[in-house]
Amino acid sequence: MVESTRVLPALAPLVSRFETLDVCEATVFGLLPDLTLGYFNAGWLAFAAANGLPSIAERWGLGCSIADAIRGPVRDYYVEQYRSSYERGQAWEHRYECSSAERRREMILRTYPGREGLLVVTSAVIDVPHERAASSPADTYRDPATALLRQCGHCRRFHHSESRWDWVPAWVAAPPEGITHGLCDLCFEHYYPA
Ligand SMILES: [Zn+2]
């Protein structure tokens, strides 16, 4: 039985239709038809804690809109896909990269629409050590005008120049001050085709 602190009553019927949500390794959250966050599974809370994100769970907890919890250029894309998956009653799948300093990770996100709302399930499909060449941190990555570093939200490489995005593991492990997030051209074209 799911604790009432992690599921809104309106979403409880959908959640209780799945018995394994709290024992699976996947991170799962639930959305009401208006895209309000209505459920988090144990895996999601563990993931948030392990990645230093407890503040995210507090800031965007039950009752908040998913549209406020997603940031950056991909927000409209996700919101539209969640809405359309619910309205059509059809699952949506999306594969993306979410690497750490040491490991290359690819994730797959899958939606399970029901009458009461939508479950969004994310699992790792690839989790292996990196093969990409590593660059060292250097000030040449900072934008001369703003002094900010620009990082791709998917592959997590850092912008170096118009044609170059580099893998800087030291900065992925310990993010420096002054980072702004966006998408590199490759990830944008690959993950969000027009
Ligand atoms: Zn990228």
C-alpha cells in the first residue's frame, strides 16, 4: 500500500493498479490530467536523494505542475508529449542520455496513460564506463561576455566554440560556479527532431 504522502487521492486508483511500482528500480512519477504531479515512487525518491535533489522533491512536490518542474529548452516538448499521451491514451517513449562523470548512461522514459492520469517511468538501458576522450577544465570554455559555462542538458558536454562541445569529467563530477544549460546541436537534432 502506498503512503498517502506520496500519492494524491485522485491518482491512487491508477497507482494501485500496478503492484511493482515501489519495488522496481525505475523512477516513477504520476501526473493528473492537468499535468499536476500526483505521485512519486520509492525509486524516484531514492534517485533524488542519491543525486542531491531532495530540494527538488520539496520544491516541486505533490500538487505542483510538471510544467514548472521542467526547465530549459525541452520543457514545451515534454509538456506537449505528456498531454498528448494522456489525451490519446497511448504510451509515449523517449530515449535520452544522462551521464555522470565516470559512466555513460542512457535512459528510456515511457508513459502509461490511464483514465485518472499518466504514469511516467524512467529506467536505465545503458550504464557503462565512458569511452569518450576527456578534456581538462580551462577558462577558455567560459563565454567572454557573461563568464558563464554552457553545458548540454543531455550529454553534459561543455560548449567550447561554435563547432565544439567537449567532455570535461572534472566539471561533471564537481560542477563549477556559473553554469547555464542548453542543448548541443547533436542532442537537439537527435532527441527533438522537428
Ligand atoms: Zn549534447
